[in-house]
Amino acid sequence: MRKVLYILYAVMALCIASCTKSASQHAKAITEAERMMLTNTDSAMAVLDAIEPSELAIDSTRARYHYLRAWGHLRQNRSMIGDSLIVFSHNFYKGKDMVREMRSGTALAWYKFWVGDTPGAISLLDSISNLNNVADSLKLQALRIRVLLGASEYQGRELIPFARKLEAVERDTLRKMEAKFMLVSAYEYAGELDSALLLTDKLIEYARQSKWGEKQFLFEIERAQILGEMGRNRESDAVIDGIFAKSSPDNGAADYLHIQYAMNALNMGDTQRASRELAMADSCAVKLRHDDDTYYHSYSNLLRTMIEFKQTGKMRITHVSGLNNRQQERYNRIRASQWESERGALQQQSRALALKAESGHKTVVILVVSLISFILLAGAALIIRQRRQRELENEERAEALKKMIEELKANPTSTPSDSTSSSSVLRRAMLQQLGIIKMVAEAPTEQNREMLRKISSIESDTGGELVNWRNVYELINNLYSGFYDKLHSAYGEALTPKEEQIIVLMVAGFSTKEISVITGQTTSTIYVRKSSIRKKLGVPEKEDIVLFLRENLTR
């Protein structure tokens, strides 16, 4: 039996060790990935890619894994179509871990944007950006994305406070300048063109002093566009002239500069010049964009339609359909890219599910083996416990019986009138009437057979019968002044026969173990019945039951 138990223990230990080892390895790898995420995102993502997510059974580990994957995709500016479980991670960290709650919330907003829920993304970013008692460094990424999405939705007044806050909390010089440039866009969309122009002039001057020629170039283009929006077309033309004077005629933004020339001319009513500038813009776009810039054509086609309408006073359906087709083409490209990302995510999920099914089968086998092992182990332990309990009880009974016999042999037979030997008389009578043979026969050990031989040496005529309690009660009455009759008269309705037996044996001086032997009950049962007796008789907790009864029954 012990060998079987050792084998079961070994099987369960191996199962637990394999599961624990796998879980600890995953946790260690995820911790390493989190450590590298801010300094080496690519390496961190490589570590995460080596982990099979279906093997992550602990919620805290799963939450950290999906949070880090989504956060890594955000930092790499990669598709987040497959990061739907970032919702689980964000809910897990709410109210538990502020850093992970903020980052997972930002990643969740970016995921919403990827799946087409830009309003939901902006709403979530608003709540994160407006949190109180949170360090600016934790809100910085959320603010950046909030301003970016707000600009993509052409927000104006709603975007201004977020752009200002971003500009205030940025510490890097270039990022601070980018934040100011986003604030310029917010001013433009809000119609606050004077503020936009003033801030643009400051950016141009700062870029000039810092000798950031490329930044200065971009800011001057923005200044020309703002002046055009304000109706200051000649000033806008002058700014563009200055840009061409400092850069080559085919600079990287030449097509958009000629479009701005065309818009200025159109606003001044010079459709001929507007048409020439638009033709120049198209020529530059062919060289710069290779006639494959949907964004450029979204401007040029609209402007061409407006110029033709100004010249002819007519609007043709071909113009409208051309504009619509261009927009539809752009939309289709975006949707195709999104579908491709979704398909890749679904393929990845399909592979993960297949691996999960395989892993689940192995897990079921391990669980079944573990369950069977546990049941067998529990059954064996119960059997061993019961056997041990019976052995302990038999040993206690044998010890109590041996003690009774030795005490009886030490005291010679005396008459009942001798008060000093009344207990010995009762013990002799009890041993004569006690059905020890039947009790000992249930566990026929050599020790119990020796007890039987000793009992026979005291009185051979045991007859193998159980105790005759009527004779015992009569003997108790004779030895202890009618104690049993008084007890039965006063408490007979409340006490059970077993409880009366225990009480008279207690009065006669028998110990708990001896009472257990005489009544054929376990010592634990005797203790339980004593507690019941105490409650029924109303004996205080610390008062002796026998003394209590003698005092109350002699009144």
C-alpha cells in the first residue's frame, strides 16, 4: 500500500511540477519583455511572439501578455486588428496598477481606431487625458494620440485644450515643436487664424535660429496656406516666392505650393493663372509622386472642377463622379489594407486556437490522471486513517482494561459494606458482567487474548454476556445511597439511557477510557456525551458534573 502511495505522490508531483514550470517560464519571459519594451521594442516583441497565449492559464499573466503585445504594436505603429484582448487587460488593471491601466487604456484607444471606432477612441483618450492626480509622464502618450486623432477628424475648438496641454508637458524640444504645430492646425480648424499665424511665425523664427532648414520649410508652407485662408492672397504668394527662391523649383512640396498659387489666383478671380498653376502642380506631381498620390489628386481634382466652373459657369457630372471615384478608390485602398490586417489576425487566431485545442487535450489528460490519482490517494489515506484510528482505540481499551485488572488484583476481595473498597467491588462485578469477549474478538490480537486470560483468572464464569445494567444500577444504589434512583427520578426524562450509564460510571470513579471499554464506545463519543449531559443538567462549564449531582440530589 505504501509503495502505491509513493507512486501516486510521484505522479501528482510531476504533473504539478510540469504545470508550475511552464507557468513560471512564461512569467519570467513576460517580465523580461516588459523590461525591454521601452528601450528595445523589437526584441521585446520577439520574446512575446515565442509565447503561446493559450498556455497562459493565470489571469494576471494573460493580462500582462496581451497588454504588452498591444503596447508594443502601438510603439511600432503596427496593425492592432488582432489585439482585441487588450480589453481584458485594461479591465484587469483598472484600479489595481496605475501605470499599466494608463498604458493599456491608451493601447485600447489605438485598437478602437484601428477597427474603425475613432469616436470611441477619442472618448477613451479624453477620459485618460483628463485624469487628476496622475503624473504627466503617464498621460503623455495618450495626449499625443488624442491630438493626432483630433487633427485627423478636423477638430478645432475641442482640440485646442489638448494640444495646449501636450505642448506644455512635452520635454523633448522637437516633440514640443511638433505639439505647437498641431496646435496651429487646431487654431485653423477652429477659425482662429490670427492665433494660428502668430504661432506659425514663432515656429519659423525658432527653426531659423536653430538652423532647422527642413522644419522652417514646412512652417513657411503652413504660413502661406494660413495667409491664403485669411484672404491675404498676395502675401501668401510672396511667402511662396520666398520658398522657391531659397529652394529648387522641384522641391519636395512644389506640387502643393503651385496648388496654393492656384487657389490664391482663383480667390482673386484670375482663373487663367489658376489654370496655369494647376497644370504646373500636375507636372510636378508626376515627377514627385509618379502619378500615384491619391492625397494630391483629392486636392487637384477639386480645384480643377472649381476653375472650370468659374470659367464656364457649368458643372458636369463627370467632374463630380471623378471626385467621387477618387475618394472611393482611396476608401477601397484603406478597406483592403484593413481586411488584409484582419485576415492576418484571423489566421493568427486560427493557429492559436489549433494549438490551444492540442494543449487543451493534453491538459485534460493531465487533469484526468491527476484526478484519479487524487481520488486513489484520498481513498488510501482515509482507509489508513480509519485503520489507525481503530488501532488507537483498541490500544486505549486494552490499556484501560489492563489497568482495571491490575488495580483489582492489587485489592483483595472485600464486602460491599467496606466503603474503601466499594469501587473495587463494582469493578469486579463489572468485569464479571462485561462482554469483553465479544469486544476483544473483533480485534483478536495477541495482546487482547492475554487480556482474556487475565479476566478468566479473576472469575471464570463471564458467560460472554454484555453488562447487565439493572444489576449495575442496584449495585450503585447500594454503594452510593440510592444515587441511581435519585438521578433517574430527577433527570430521567431529559437523559438518555447511554447518558445515565456514563453518569453512574463517573460517580463510581471510572475514567473516560474505562467508561469507553465498559460501554463499548470510543473515547471521543464519551466526550461528546459528557458535553450533552452538562448542557441538559445545566452544569456550569468549569464545575465537576459528579459534585454538581451529589449536591443537587442530596437536597
